[in-house]
Amino acid sequence: MIPRSHAGQQLHPHLHEDRTDLTLNQRMADGTFDEANAVDLELQPGQMSLHDVYMIHGAQANTSGKRRAGVALRYMPSTSVFERNLRPADGQTGVPVNFAQRPL
């Protein structure tokens, strides 16, 4: 993770890629952050970490024989705006969903 990367409350650019080595088929654009500032957060079996939506974080490939899992929980007020114009193919999101027709 990149400490304090959440402080500016900025969503950084992601690139959508059809690669089998990326869990969400996305990665951050080159130059978005300085990897020299990264801090390892090594978890023991059964532990979990929570990240602010703005926190830059990632992981190396899981080379063990055990499954690694992630869960995203999102809470937002009823005044939130759902941006239906985002398209995975445009590299604006790594989620393969057609937002134009997704029910709320």
C-alpha cells in the first residue's frame, strides 16, 4: 500500500486489460504513484485488511496453493449519482459491467 495515498480523496486512473494475471482486469496507469513509497502489509492466515476507496494498494501474484479473496463493501447516501456513462472498454473502470442497463 502507499501510505496516505487516500488523503487527497482522488480516484487515480486505471487501465482495463484482458489479462489472466489480474484479478479485476485492471491496473493503475504508469506514473500514478512511486513504488518506492510502498509499504508491505503482510497478513497471517485468517486476517484481513480494510482500505479506504482512495487508498492505493495491490498485491503480487498469489503463488501459494491457497485461495486469496477480496470483498468490496460500498456505502453511499441516497444523494449519490450513478454514472451510467462509464465503460470498461474506455479504461475508466475495471469492472466488466454494462452500466447503461444496470438496475439500481
